[in-house]
Amino acid sequence: MSNNRAPREQSDLVTKKLARLYVATPGIKTLAELLEIDPLTLIRGARIDYLAALERQSAWLQAAMQRAIVAVAGDEPSQNENIWSGVDDAEREDVSSALRLSGSTAQMRIDVARTLVNHLPNVCGALALGEISPAHATVIARETASAIRDGLSPQIICEIEERALAHAEFHTPAQVANKVRSTLAKIAPDEFEQSVARARDTRRVSCYRESDGISTVVAILPAADAQIVMAAIENFILRSEEVESAGQESSDVRSMDMKRADALTALATWSLAQPGSEIRAHRRPITINVTIDLPTLLGFTENPGQLAGYGAIPASVARELAANGKWRRFITEPTTGALLDFGRESYEPPQALVDFLLARDRTCRFPGCRAPAHLADLDHAKSWETGGTTSLDNLGALCRRHHRLKTHGGWSLESASDGSCQWTSPNGKSYFVPARDIHEAV
């Protein structure tokens, strides 16, 4: 009995300690005590409380992060210093490089932090106390940002904060976002209408890599346009089913989600197959590029291929795509996978050098930027006017924004022939971008 009592008493002590920490004010001391507890030693219910307690600490830390971001980026968006620079150009790159984020993600973090710190003190306070999660705080900031920019009064902002925080106690971030949206529409209809009109200008389509040979295409569209897209997809499916099932029973076992995905691809494929003048980037028509080694192509090995803009794909998929493609040969260094050097001399790079650079870099060479190389500029790291050569060690892909940032924004670049480069910010911070193995995703 005595042997069993000791572990039970120890467990009871830990459980009581956790109960105290669960309601304690978040901070360094509380976090340190929580980290002394091994969650695997807790009973099931206590483990859930431990998880929730850590989430409160995460919220407290995120509140501090908002202030830190504003300290770096400034209270207000930076003004354009010249015709080549945009709002927050330098600040966004400081945040994105330091935190290893994409430029768009860094800008989002800056916008959210400014809204929270400058305009939503009640939300910041609730976040610091762990009463709401970082996700809740982010959606409240996003949903109110446009109306705040339109001059929404502090009294109305405070009312929206109160309603959102009350709703957050028992609802998910998405539900809180809907609450803020509906509250704005009711108590500030003019500001709501203006924010909807402004949001229309943010419409875009983006592609994100996922695992297992899958990518996610996200379309941010006005609500009515989104319904048109979905209606077109549904219409394509119905027409295809009518053709396939005419006079016979359908054997299609795909789910509706799979049918919608295939319909979208079919519609895009149809568009690319239409006759007319080709759209060309860097003197080449837009293409889908697959890299595959010769032994795998011949079926002797099963090394993964590389789909440009995505990454590794199975050998069987690479062979299938390569079977119907046009071929262009590049030689790689077998140990590093880097494309091999060759010499050229002229200001305007010849097509062979253009093709080589696009294959070598694949994306913009600024830290964290994934803008595709075929849509980027081929920039001289050392300008032609100051003696820079048109060669592998001085040329590389830069998207237009980062090209302008280097030329007019105070960032400097040192480049190497293998595609690696060293960036230095106006503040003297250095960031190294390594050479890219052509057999690896970027």
C-alpha cells in the first residue's frame, strides 16, 4: 500500500501544481514551472489542461512579438522615397530575412502587428493574458484593419473589440472573424462597404507546395466571381458525365472533390491548347519543366524527378510527364548537383545563357523569395555600367521588387557562378543564399 501511495501522492501534487499554473498570469515564471512538468506523466484530463496552459503562454509571447515587429517596422508604413520603392519595402525585407519568411508573409505580420499595437489595446491585453489565442487576435486585426484605415471612430473600435473578445471565449477564429464582419456591417455600414470595395483589389491566385506530389492553388476572389468559377467547374463535370454515360452506365469512382480538381485542370489545359501567338518569357514559351536523370528515364533506377515550381515527384510520374515533352539538355556536377559553368561575353545574355540561368536559379535569389525565375529579371549583381560582366558569376534571377530594392533600396549583392550569393541590408545585416542543387526543391 505504501509503495503505491507515494506515486499517487506525487501525481496529486503535480496535478494541483498544474491547476494553479493553468489560471496563473502568463509570464517567464509560469512558463518555467510548466516546462518542469513532463506531460506524459499526467492523466488524460490533466494533459489537456497542460496543453491549454502552454497555449496561454504562447499567446503571451506572441503579444511581445507584436511589439517587437512594430519596433523593427515602425508605427506607420514607410513613405516612398523614390519612384522605384514601395511602401514598407525595406522594413518588410528586414522582417522577412530575420525570421526567414516570404515577403508577403512578413508584410502580413507587420500589418497585423501595427493594427493590434496601435488600434486594438483590448485585444493586445487579452492576448498578453492568454485569454485569446494568437489566431483569434490575428483575425480580429485583419477584419478591422480596413475600417480603421477608413477612419472608424475609437468608440466603434472599442465596441467591436468587446463583442469579438466575448465571442472568442467559446468560438473558433473563423467564427470570430464572421462575428467581427457582421458587427462592422451593422454598426459601420459605410466603412464596411468601403472595405469590401478595397478588398476586391486584393484578388489573386497563388500556388503552394504540399507533400506527396500535391500543390494547393488558392484563388482569392470577390464572392460573386468565386461562384462563377465554381459554377463553371460544376458545369464541366455535368457535361463530361453526360458524354461519358450516354447509352451506358458510368463506371467513374471518383469523389466529387476529385472531379472538381480534374475539371479545373481540364479547363486550364484546354486554354493552353488554344491556337494563337505564344506568350513568351525570356524568349521562351511558357512551359512546365521536369528534371529527370537518364538512368531513371530509361527505367534502370527509380530516383525522384523534379517538377519546376514544386519539387520532388515519383520517378513514374516524371517519366510520364517527360514522355510527351520537348527536351533541353543541361549538364550537372554529379556531387553537388550544381549546373556547370561556361563562359559568355556580352551585355545582352544569349539564349543559351538565359536558359542556363533560369534552370540554375529557378526562383528569385533574394532570401526566402519564391517568385519563379521565368517571370523575374536577369540582373547584373555588379552593374554593367560599373564594369560588371554578363556571365554566370554576375547574373542571376531577381523578381522586379527585389531587383528595385537592390538597385535603389540600399541592399548590396555579391554573386557566385554556382548561383550562391551574399546579401547585405542597409542596416549591415548579411544573409547568405546557398547554391541550389537542381535535384532539390527550392
